[in-house]
Amino acid sequence: MNGFLPSYHDPIFSIILIILIAIALSMIAHAWGIYRQENLQKSLYSFLDKFDTLSCSLEEEEVPFEEGMTKPLLLLAHAFEKSGNYDKAISICLYLIRHTKDDELLIYLGSVYLRAGFYERAEEIFLEIISRHPRRKDVLKQLEYLYETLQEFTQAHEAIEALQAQGEDTKALEEYLRFLEIRYDLDKTPAKKVEALEELLIKNPQLYRPIIQELFHLDTSKAWQYINTKRLMEILDILWYLPPAQLRLDIISKNSLLKALYYARADIEEYPKELTGDFAIDMLVSACKSSYKRGDLSFSYLCTACKQDFPISFVRCPSCLELNTLKVEERLVEQSIKNSSTLF
């Protein structure tokens, strides 16, 4: 009977052996994948347990989970987040994560914590995600923004380096981080800051608005020196709110838009003969000429990337986190009457 069995040197035996080894390796890999996934889920649960359980007001007893609930609850969480009701958005996220075990929801939870100002919790979540998915650019960008907000610039640079390693163009991000480092450097004198900002402005004109704004805080003469008359609309609000002591009438008198702006503000008496082409400013100038002194300018700030409007200025959009997407929008309003009476 031995003649019918393949020997160790028989090619058929070698093929059978290879097939058996491949099947065994496949089974081991499959089992390891299941084991690893189970460990990740256990890790997720233990990770979530670090957060205060009171953060989740949705309980299984009150709201039994069903598969079809995920999408409508997530839409509700987004609605709460957009309206600034972060507690409710967080509560829904925690509830969904515990039932769906979805890392994408965990990332969204980190984003909500970030916008709500819970930076420590946001950092923990982002680092947890990066430990599992090191190539998540979206998470690295949010982590960099978090460190940037906290002025932890060393960690912010590390996040940028991780993005660079994945081929991401981070030049604008690096230049903005450089601006923040100059701005918040307590060891630099105002003169040194001005010098560094001048160099940065020449290197990166996209930072024109924040640099001009900072220069007005540090050195008025230098700020006016770098005023670009072709980019006045980008800093219209900054110019409108300048105190009279910071005005340079010699520069203002040479530009029709500046003349109109400060005539409307009653800083100069000479009526500008040319129209600026800006409806709000031209109407305000016309009203001032007719002795109507109650006109004023109000400003809002549009992100040209995500199209959201904000009442305060930004360099990085608070919603989509894009850089240099701000558009200043002015409108004509009536001055509010100041009540000089007091309680005493």
C-alpha cells in the first residue's frame, strides 16, 4: 500500500503541504483579526468609560437602540452642534458610539468636544484614533488646530510633520503657525516682533490681514507703511475701528476710499468727490453730507470655503478650519442711541 501514498519528496505531497499551510495561515489570520477587533472594541468601551457617564443622558432603558436610529440621531446631533447646544450633541454621540462601535462617530465626538472647548477630552479622542489609524489626515488636522489653539506649538509642529510625511501641502499651515509663535512670544520685544512680522508678510502675503492687525497693536507707523491700497476691503473693519490717534492723514488724503471712510466717520472735513463703488460707504458719505449723523457700518465675516457667516473675525474658519478664507462684509446700519443715565 505504501506505493499508493506520496513520499515526502513527491511533488504532489509538496503541493498538498503548501495548501494545508496556506489554509492554516488564513485561519490564524482570520482568528487574529477577530481577536484584534474584539480587543479594539473593549479598548473603545474602556476609553469611553474615562468620560463622565453623566455626559450621556440617553439611557438604554429610556431609549432602546434600534439599527434604524443611527442616521436620524446623528442628524439631530449635527443640528444641536450647529446651534451651539454641545451638551445634547455629545450625549447623542456617546449613546450612538456605545451601540454602533463606530470610530467615525468617535472622531465626530472629538470634533464636538473641540468646538465646545473641552480640549483635554478632544485631545484624548484624537490621540486614541491616531493610535489606531495613523494615516487619518482629518484627525491630524484637528489635532494640530487643537494644539494651535492651546498655544502648544511644539505639538502643533509634530502634527504638521505627520501630515507632511503623508504628502500633505502644509506650507500655509506652517506660515500661520509661525505668525502665532511671533504673536505670543513673551521673550520678543515689540520691535523684534515687528521685524519678524515684516519678514513673514513679505514671504507670505496671504497673512496680510492678521499681520496688519498685529502691526497696528505694535507699531502704527509700520502698519501704515504696509497698507496695500489694492487690498483695503480686506481690512475695512480694522480701518473703521482705528482710534483717531492712529490715523495718518497724509496717507488717507491720497486715497479715495480712505478719504470716504474717514469722512463718513467725521475724522476729516473734506468731502470726497469720487465714489468708492462700495454701496454702504457711498451711502454713508452721502448721508453725512446731508447732515445725517446716525449712520454707521456693521461687519460680518464670511468663510468663502464653507459659506458660513460669523459675527467675529477669524484667520482659520471656526467651522471648516480652512485658512485664509475670510471675506469681510459690511452693511449700513443706524447707530444705537447711547443712554447716559445710570442707576445712581
